[in-house]
Amino acid sequence: MKCSVYGMSSCDHWPVRNVMPNLFRHPTKNSLHWKHTHSRDMLIKQPYVYIMSNSYRTTFYIGVTSDLRARIWQHLNNEGSLFVKKYRLFDLMYYESFDRITDAIDREKQLKNWHRDWKINLIKSINPEMKDLKHELD
């Protein structure tokens, strides 16, 4: 039986992830402890849509990634988006996980078309104090 997402022979054994103990160290393939699940040695990751903001909560950045911890590390170390670097958007306000990257991309496009107030209401629906969530990922 073929996997509808990855076209592989089996999809009934998904990866087991261990939590990266330190968010601020450089993410490497070995440090993420992804379990290899298929014969092609492919690493399967969880797709996410996320919203970053500055400390004043005046500017927002919406992104999509298959590795949230690594992507935040990139933003914090100025290896991410130039927009994030320019406006110092280093606080994680919101994130959603998805089963398929295509669903995450569709959601990112949807959120980018939302008005600012709608985005703030979405953030406050899970993060009422609009605090930085990146430390909760550990």
C-alpha cells in the first residue's frame, strides 16, 4: 500500500520525536533525534504555521515550517527572514500543527490575508496574555 502523502510503501509507523533540550543551540540532524521510518532514510517532520512578533506586539510575521524549533532558532540568530531581522520579531506568539505541509501552506496564505485585528484575536484565543511561547516548546 502506498502512502498518499509521501508515496512510500507504508505510513502506519510515524516518527517518535524527543524534545530538543536547548532551543538556542544549532539544530542538527542528530540533535533532533528523529526516528528513521522508511527505507529511503527520509525524516518526517511536523508542519507548522507560526506567528512571530516584536516585544511591543506592533508587527507580526506569519511563516510556515516543517521544523518549528529549528526555524525559531534561525530567526533568533538572524538566519531567518530579513523581515524578521529588520523588525526584531523574535517572540513566538502562536503556532498550529498540521498533518500535511500543503494544509499548513494553505493556512499560512489564509492568515496572511487576514486583518490585523483578526490575527490578534486568533493569537489571544490561545495566548490571552500575548506572551512569548518559544520557551514552552522545550
